[in-house]
Amino acid sequence: MTENGSDRESSPEATPSTGKRVVRGLVILAVVVFIFGWLLPQIIDYELVWDALTNLSLADLVILTLLSLVRIPTEAMIYRAMLPGLTIRGGSEAYLSSNVAANVMPPPASSIIQYAYFRAEGFDQQASMTGAVGTFVFPQAARIVLPVVAFVVLLAAGQVDDEVLIITAISLGLVVVIGILLWLIGRSETSARWLGAKLGRFVSWIMVKFHKEPVGDLGDEVVAFRDNVYSVVRRRWLVGSMAVALNLFLTYLILIASLRAVGVERSELGLVVIFASFAVAFFAGVVIPITGSGLGVVDVVMISALTFSATGDVDQNIIVAAVILWRLFYGLLAFFPGILTLNSFRKNNAELLKGASAEFGSGATTGSASDDVVDAAVSDDESGQRKEP
């Protein structure tokens, strides 16, 4: 981040007021309430959903719990791919705390909390920024590519239809656009600065449409990204991709286990169509990023895709129960431990949290973000970038 960029981001004018943060939180809450409190009740019977959830066997609950617990260290592995030397424990705590923000706040709140954890672990500003940005970019990129992977799987199974082709085409289009942008960033500093200028004009045009202040030239920011993040991500892409793939695979297994736990048989929903629905839902969560975890959007799309793909007489209420169960063990089971880790971190690293947002380059203050989340919930390094705490 350039000096000018840091000054601009940390200026009082760039920091949103408490009123704006409250409005933003209320918008997210309203969307979630709309989806789960009004939209879904129009097509499902929550009483039947509750019956399905309360009749789970102990064996199913044990399997889901084990899968959920095993998944948490894979999040730390993604972080460690960007920050060699990061401990699994430190990475796991960073995930648990940032998961709280991801479920109730829009990006980049969770990335800022991760950044603060990395700083507390002894990594310098540049390395911590690389870790926070890289651990956001890799999972999001993987979710964009998921429909393409699903298309290949469906093609091999002979189950490709028009809807699959449309979603795959959109996903491929985004992959191509992202690939071109990354190529321009990595080509040279000149091309990165040119891209930043173009992006600045485009973002400013959008901001003006929403009666916001334009952002100006983003050339310095894109060059800073190239210098601080791009080179590390380019070196660590294989390790990062493997960690993300393992994490997504376990998340997919939790969905399968949830469906089987409520009684959906393989003859009604096979592994291939479950994966395709899983891919489309996560893709939608990236395209419509209301919250960092995709809460609401991912769930509705997944329910719709699974219902559409099911064969035989599968009650939609059962599918809804399975998706709620999946959401519980995928993200919400880690939510309450995350409140504890975030609250503890907030108490022990108050000053670090206050300065984390300005260092990270966000328009929102990390101290405020973490306070909002917690208060609402509780009333050997190969890059040589690590330093001792």
C-alpha cells in the first residue's frame, strides 16, 4: 500500500459512521430474515423440517460432528499456504474468529480479522496482508471454477442439460476475465498501473451511480497488490489450491452426510447431482456476496438445485432440513467457539485491532467491526517475512 493510499484509507472521511455500519448490518439481517422468515415458509413447512431434524440418529450426528471438526484445520492449512510458519492452532483460531464476521458482515470484515491474527502471530505487515488477501482470493477463485469442474463431472456422467451449459458458460466467462486481469497485473508494473487506472474509472462510475464519492486512480493500489500479494500467491498457488480443494471436499461430504441423515437416498439424489448443486450454490454465493459466508444466498440456491435435481417423490421439506443441517455443521457449529476466540483476541490485542484496518487498507475500522460482531454475539518461513513477536 502506498503512503498516499494508506493516508486516504485511514482518513476520517474514509471511515464509515456508526450509522452506516448499523444500516449495513440491518440490510444483511433483513435479507436473511426475508429468506428464512418469509420466502422459505411460502414453499415449505417448518414443522416438517423440524421433525426431520429432531429424528436424526446418534451415528449421523457423530459423523457430521467429526466431518465438521476435521474441516476446521483445513482452513488453517489454506492460511499456512500463504504464510509458511503459521501454526495450525493460530490458523484455526483465526478461522473461528473470522467465521463469525463472515456469517454476519459483508467482506472484507473477515479478512481484516485474519490480518490482525497474522500480525499477532508475528508476521509483518506485508506478509499479513498477503495472507489475508490470499486466503480470500483462493477460496473465492475455487468457487468460481466449481461449476466448470461440475460440468466435466456431469459430462462424464451424461447428465448435461441447458441449465448446466448456461451456468458453466457464466463461470468460464468469469474465469477468463479473472485470468486476463491477473495476467495484466503480473505482466509488468506499467500494465498493473494501467489496469488500476481503468478499474478506478469503472468503480468510480458505479459509486457515482449510487451517490457515493468516486475512488479515483487505483494504479498505486494495484501495484501494491502486485508487489505484496501477487508474487507470493504465484509461488504458493499449488499448495493453496490443494488446501482449498481438501476444504471444499470436506464441505461437500458434510452436505452428502446431511442429505443421507434425513433420509434422502442415493437413488433420489446421487453424488454427481449433489456435487453439481453444491457447485452452483457456492458460485452464487460469490456472485451475490451479501455476507462473506454466502449465508442465505447459498442456502436458497442449494435447496432449489437439489429439489430440481431430485428424482422420485422427495419432499422439499426434507431437502430444506438437509441444507439447514449442512449449514449448521458447515459454519454455525464453529460460530459459538468463534465468539469465544474473537472475544479473547479482542481483549488481548485491542490496540492491534484498532490499527489493523488502516494497515490492511479497508474502508471500515477493524476495531469497530470486531466490536460490532462480538457485542452482538456476546451483550520456519521460506519467504523470510516472519519476525519474532
